[in-house]
Amino acid sequence: MRQTSLFSKTLKEVPVGEVSLNSQLLIRAGFIDKTMAGVYTYLPLGWRVLVKIENIIREEMNAIGGQEILMPALSPQWNWEKTKRLEKVDVLFKADGANQASRKQNNSVYILNSTHEEIITPIMKKYASSYKDLPVAVYQIQVKYRNEPRPKAGLLRGREFRMKDLYSFHKNQEDLYKFYELTKKAYAKIFERMDIGNDTFIALASGGDFTKNYSHEFQTKCENGEDTVFKDLDSGICYNQEVAPGRVSLENGEEDLQVLEKVATTGIKTIAKLTEFLGIPKEKAVKTLLYKDEEGNFIAAALRGDYDINEEKLFRIIGFKGFRFADEGEIEKITSAKSGYSGLIGLSEDIDIYMDDSLQGLKNFAIGANETNYHYNNVNFGQDISEPEKFYDIKEIKPGDISPDSGKVYEVFKASETGNIFPLNTKFSESFSCYYDDENGNKKPIYMGAYGMGPTRIMGVLAEKFADEKGLSWTESVAPFKVHLLQLPGKNKQVKKQAEYIYRKLKDKNIQVLYDDRQDVGAGEKFADADLIGCPYRIVVSEKMIKENKIELKKRNENQERALNLEELIPEIIN
Amino acid sequence: MRQTSLFSKTLKEVPVGEVSLNSQLLIRAGFIDKTMAGVYTYLPLGWRVLVKIENIIREEMNAIGGQEILMPALSPQWNWEKTKRLEKVDVLFKADGANQASRKQNNSVYILNSTHEEIITPIMKKYASSYKDLPVAVYQIQVKYRNEPRPKAGLLRGREFRMKDLYSFHKNQEDLYKFYELTKKAYAKIFERMDIGNDTFIALASGGDFTKNYSHEFQTKCENGEDTVFKDLDSGICYNQEVAPGRVSLENGEEDLQVLEKVATTGIKTIAKLTEFLGIPKEKAVKTLLYKDEEGNFIAAALRGDYDINEEKLFRIIGFKGFRFADEGEIEKITSAKSGYSGLIGLSEDIDIYMDDSLQGLKNFAIGANETNYHYNNVNFGQDISEPEKFYDIKEIKPGDISPDSGKVYEVFKASETGNIFPLNTKFSESFSCYYDDENGNKKPIYMGAYGMGPTRIMGVLAEKFADEKGLSWTESVAPFKVHLLQLPGKNKQVKKQAEYIYRKLKDKNIQVLYDDRQDVGAGEKFADADLIGCPYRIVVSEKMIKENKIELKKRNENQERALNLEELIPEIIN
């Protein structure tokens, strides 16, 4: 394509507030346009990349037997009530008439789907009535809407974004897991084809409400990624921070036991203020968090002051029951103190206490006194409270912490979640009574899996990962054009003639080429634009090279250009 | 693809309330699933058809230089305020948080775009600053959301549907209209490729707010279409009913003039009741409608009682000014009577009166007396009111009416609007101050055109047009599979063997084939399913044919099957 005809141009500036590397580069290079926070238009260059990414995904989904469909974005609220997610999903959008005239025509309120279990399960109910109809897998590449609070990560997190979602349906859990493993392999292949196979790791993550098993995330190393992955150095197993087991990096030391002390701490309600007031490090304070579970029982969770609670871990330990923070009234009732003064000493025996293993061996620590405006200091197990039968791992671990498996410090890296796969099991089939008749005529619930992958997010990750200080650098499989052909300015008419010849020649060979045929732009700007747009190959036709009867070829990810004869050029690019 | 693996099955029943022919057939055949009124899922068969339709459109858009992009569905309200359409577009949806948790995260309200002028124009402003950047055309194939009151026409009118929208940008009106004509040709080619070229007509239609010129609709003959097209038999020019000029089919006859009579008509406010009360035909009554235009002037429009007003025509006649019905208070003020009793006699001279040409030569007619509970009867021009200088054509014409061009009765047919093209001129560029610098450095507004086409609607039209009493019948260019291969049941193992062989052979030749390999289904059901699904070619392998060493081939749109040798089969299908 001729650059003079290309809809977009490179820009000098990005919109105010656009802080992510991927969107800054993609906007400057003319791949995307920002409509508003978390919502983008894909311009011709960006659309070409997106289509290539989606076609790679499509091919690999077809290869494992996925059948492509297209589900709507609008759905009735009823479907979401059925799964009890209408009030629960905190990114859910609704849609209804925007003005009086519209509401007068139709006053209904719909849901804008943030995911499609609520749509596909009732469809499956119509088509899979017998064991003979199973297994089956369908997928779509479609737009998702999520009411994200403050999307600032460009294409890595949007309010409107493209998603490939595959849903599989099986007779039993064994079949589900067989297909689940097949999908893992297909995903790996997709990432390989995009040249991020070596940097993409399967990380264990929360299974959500769906399963007691972990789900699996595909995490691609990415400096600006929103996730932190912990990798065990011996086994290579990766965990999302939200589920990573771990031991503290800073061990509790030996010291003499001091005598318990009650300290007036008026208005001091946080670990930060408490440790500052007492002049002790955070590791010497214990935080006590109070929760109420869905059955009405109270739970106390205690951690060393330098750690935060990991509620996902607590959820698993207490047996996959839902819970929430106790409210002010409840805290006052069970501790006789205002919040900020909760502690472990003197708590009612009705309350289940879970102590994190960061407390193991901790001596002379400070903790709330269960009395407003008071804390204890120099608390010790055995002396002031009894040591629990068992310590738990309920902390959010930190870089530097130790893997319980290998006993070694985790390798930690930032990553972006480029895919995730969930064993949904029977969660949604039960909601919609989606049963099948087995070989003996018995009704059984269908087992489901859900497999997500975000093409637009992947585009953002690829933009960031391969970029350098000069701009984007696309891998061949997704590049908008394989070749960027530059006709440099000059008086020698041969330059234009030869550039036009090479342009035709490349097109004849079906090589996708962006041809910078602009007549009023200098060489420096042409080079800078080519680096910013980032096609894998750059061909330069210039007066200097014409004199030597040569053409200059350079790969975007190499530093050195090469001078070639015309006959050598095309074979080098076809490679 | 093997039918045993196909996600969908043919169904015996369609959902209650699904009344349109296209959706009944497409649901029964397993092409689509209904999520709710006006919202459908495209199942594997339907998705295959849709992709083929969209690719034909895509190829022809690329051929005229359209560059593909993808714009978002969500947009800020601000863009719609800018064009004054936020309160005006009566199908506009908004989107915001569906529950408390979601609204707490982000309380903003967005618009779900029903069309994309509000998005593309601000983008163009960034990229087209100079005459050198023009002309340029971009398009997308994307999902539109419209809050339709009662969608009952299946894929012909949805609340969520796919749309190709192309936008072109030009230096001046001349360039715009050149490209406009180019697009007409591209559209014609698309319809030809789908075998509806001969049944698709360009009809003149309202240009909306955008232009004093007509817009052009591509209307495909379709019995259940929502539009009525009037075709002039001599010129072949087609009009959408909303703009069709016309003369009355029933002429006003000769008769003696009677004497004016004032009749008490208490509570009689409609033409229907009035003519019943007076015992006269509707053609003997005149209806007077009162409007107020956007400058505050009152307008009276009068038509013969058997005609309705066509406000689009009135809009053009009064000079493209907006207007609305006068309200009750205004009517009482200007006629001294309640609504239902307005007439032409004694109306203030300030009021502009437009009389439809159906009144020309009308004698002894009834009309409101501008006095509550009274009408006049036996009104006559010259005698009771003066004949106007000019009669106008402000009526909605009816089948049987006469084209003023040819003087012949129009050919009238029902049609579905499969495409439309609008000369937007500078309407949107002015709203967003989208100007370019011309060759002399002067700022000028960019001229725009918009060109829509609905792939999902086209799918519905194709489904209806080619269907017969047995089911769907797809034209080759969009068929989900070219061939439906049926393996009939029987004891002879050769049947299965040969069917499998043909299946492999067709796949080797890259012929798309749906292979009915079901073992537990009878011949009758297989034939019925093949007819319902509607692939262009049907191949049958049966015990009977095996004995004769033949294979049966039948085209879906022909009645007669043919017995062929294996060697003859493939060439017949490749054709």
C-alpha cells in the first residue's frame, strides 16, 4: 500500500493522560485512536495486526475442533439472575434507552455481556440432550464490555475489547480435563506463532467460584504487566501472586522474651502508625482482620505487620465459603472495641482464628488489645497467648519470599495475562438445568470449560515487548506489512523509478509492503516513521545507493543494513 | 465437516413469538439461535454464511479504495451532544454500570453507537488537515445497537446487528459525488455476487437532515420487506414510499355545486367518523393538519380524506425547516376551536396553507368549521373558499397511484433495504470543526459521504428470497457448504465406504462439504434436513445407487436428481 493513501499518519503527540507504553506507541504510529479511556479505534495499520492475531488464534481453535459462532453483546437480565451474577460482577454494564424518545419506544433494560457463560449455556441446553451430542466446543471472537474503574493500561485493559472465548462441553470431568490439556497445547502454539512462546508461562490462579481446583493463566512477561508471577526455580511451576504459596523472606529472630505491656494508643488504628508510635519495625506488629462468613460465623485472621492478607488463600482454607469484612458494629460486638484495636488476646472462643505462618517464632510483638485506644506490646506465644495447633499460609507473598516446594527464593516477574482457562465444571449447567441423557438414560449435568484469550490485549503486549526506543517492532506473523519500502528524496529520477519497480515486484510476489512514496518528506522523517511503525524489513532506495547499483535492506530488529543487488533482494525477503 | 460433529441440529420448533419467515427457517435449520427479541446468536452454519457475505462486501469495499478499520460501540455522550443527536435519535442506547458495585467503580454513562459519524469525524479531524490528505475512505464491519420498539422481522430488523459502514471524505461536493457513484457500482456488484442483483433496485429516499438531495437506498424485492417501493414504468426510477411523488388514482368527478351547510358534529373528530356520520365517502372529506415550524410560524396542510400526509414532502416544500404538530393550546388559539374541527375557511392569513393536489377539482366536500363541534359540508372552491395559486404534492401515495413522470400507474413492490448511501455533505464536519487547508491555504469544511450495508439483514433477505416450502436454498457464493453429502442407512457396507471416500475426495479438492454421517437417522429425515439446510448441491450415496454403481446428484434449486458415475461427480460440482 502507498503511504500517501494510508488513512493514518504518525503523530508527534499522544492524548493527555495516555500513560501506557503500548497505547502511546500505537497512537503515535497511527495504529489506534483513543475514543475515550479504555476505548480505542483500530485504524488500518492496527486492524491489519489485529486480524493477523485473530486469524492465528482462529486457526488453532479450529485445529482442536472448535466451531466458530458469534454471540450477541446484549442479553436479558434474566440470564444473569439465573447465575446470581447480576449484582455480583462488578464490571457489568447495562444498556437501555439513551433518551426519552428511545425509552418511550422500549423501556427494557439489558445486560452488556462481560463474558458469555450466561448465553452459551442456555443454547447448549437446546442442542446437547444426549451423550451422543458430547463432547462439543464452540468459540467466538467478539467484543466484551467491562466497566473498569480507571483503565490506564492502553490495550492491556479496556472497557471495550476483543476476546476469543471458547466453551467446551463434556460428559464428565475426565473428558473435560482431557480437552483442557489439549487447549493448553493450542494456546502454547498460538504464543509460539507470535514469537512470545518462550516468554509466556502457565501460572496457577484462582478458580473463582467455579472450582476448587486452580484455573490456569497464560502470563506473558511484560514490564508493565498488571500481574506478578512467582516461579519456583526447581519445578518451574508458576503462580499468580493471588495464589502463590510462600514462606517469609525475613525470618523471625531469637531474642529474650519481654514482659507484656498495655499501651495507650489513642487514635492509632493502623500498623504503620502503631509501629511508628512504638518505634518498632513492622515485623514486630501483628494485624488482626475480622471477617464474617456466609454462614454467619466470625473469623479472625492474623498476619505479621509487613504482610497483607491473601483472601483467596483464606477462602480455600476455610472450605470455599464466601466471607466479607466484619462491619464496625460487628467488630465492636465481638471485640468490645472499635475497629483498629482488634487483637488475638481475649477473643471469644466462638471465633475461628487463622494465624499466618509469618507469626511462627515471632517474639515480643505488638497487637490490638481488643479495647478502644489500647494495644499490647511485647506479646509472646506461650506466655501471653497460646501457640495455635497450626499456622496457615494466608499472606500475599512478596518478591524475595521463599517457595515452600524448593525452599528457594522465587523468581518474580511482571506479566500480562494473555490467556486463561477455567474448568467451570457444572457450575453453569446446574444454573440452567443443562443436562444430558447418558448411555443408561440417566440425566446428568454437562461439564463445561471456558477458555479466554484477548487479541487486543495481545496486540498491546506485542507492542510493548518488541518495542525499542525508536518505536514498534513487529514479529513477522502479525506485522501490518512485512516490508516498509522507502523512496528517499533526491533529484535522480532513477530513485523513484526503481522504488516503483520494487513496489510492483513485491506486490507481484504477494509480499505485503507499505511503500513510503511521499514526495515532500525528508529522509530523516522517513527513517523515523519506519522505525516507529516497525515493519520487520526496511528497504531503502536512495541516490547514494543507486550510484552503487545497490538497494539497502535492514531488519527492524537488527542494527546493520546491507547493500544488495536487485536480484538478491527478493529472495532475502521471501526467505 | 461431519454432521455428527456439527454443533447445531435441525429443530422441529421455533420459539413462541418468532413470526418472521427468515428467523423461523434459520432457527429451525440451526443457523441462528434467538437470545431475545431482535438479538440472535450466529451458530456455526449461520456464522459461515455471514462470513461469506461479509467477505464479499469487504472485497468490493477494498476494490474502491476503502481501508478497513474497527470503531468502538461505546462512545462519550459529548460526541452526540456535539451533533445534537443525543436527545434526537429515538433508537439510541446508553450503557452504564449494571449494579451498585459496578456503578461504584465507575459511574459514567456512555452511548452505545447506533451509527458512527460521531466517532469517525473527530478521528478524521486528526488525520486530514490538508488537501493532500483527501480524498480518503474508511469502513468497518461492526455491530450496531438500536433500541427498536418491537423487532419482529428476524434478521431484517434487530436491536443488535452487523453493519458495514463506509465513510468517505472529500475536498468538495463534486469529488464526493464522484465517489458516491463509484460506491453505487460497488454495491451493485456485491448484490450481483449474491445473486440478488436483478432484484435489487436503487430507490430515492429522504436525505435526512444531511442534504436537500435525496439519499439512495438499495431495495431488494422481498415479500416480507418493511419498505414499499414505487417504480416508474417508463424511466425505471424507483422511490421509497416516503418520497414518491404521485397523483391520485381516483380522480375527482364532475358534479353540480351544492350550497354550503354547517353541520353540528359533536364529538366527531376524525375523518372516519365524520364521513360515516355524513354518509359520504372519504374522498369527499378534507383533513386539515396544523403544524408549527422551527421559526414559530404556523402551517396548515390539507389533504383529501383518503390520503395521509407525507411529512418528508412537506419538509422539502417549506424549505427544509423542521416542524412539529401544533399542540392543543396552539390549535385553539389559531382556529378558536378544539382539535378535530380545524378547516380552511376563515383561517388567519398569517398561516401558510399547503393544499395537496388531491383537492384539485374536488367538489361538495366536508371540512372542519374552525368551531368546536361543527363541520361544514358541501364546500366548494370559488364559492366558499378561494382556489390556491398552487396545489402541492404532500400526500403519502398508495399502490394504484400515478407517477407524474410517465403518467402511468406505478409498479409497487415490498422490499427490504439492503443498503443505503447518504451524501452527508458538511453536516458532521461542521459539528466537529473538521476543516482542511486547501491549495491556497484557506480552511474549508470536509465533504463526507456515508454508505451502509447490513450483512445480517442481507442474510435474512437471502434466506427468505431463495427459500421454498422445504426450507432454505443458498446461492453458491454464501452457502455454508457447497455440498451436502448424505450417507443413507442400509446394510451394505459399501454405502459407508463410498460416502467416506467421496467425503475425503471433496475435501482434497477444497470443496466445502457437510457430510451427513449420522448412523441412527432415517433416509427421510436426512433428505428433509438437507432441504431445510439448503446447500446448493446434494450428493446421495445409497444401497440402491451402489447396486447401479452410481451416485445421485441434485441441485437444491432443481427438481430432478441425476445418477452419475464417480468420475463424473467431482467435475460436475467444480463446474
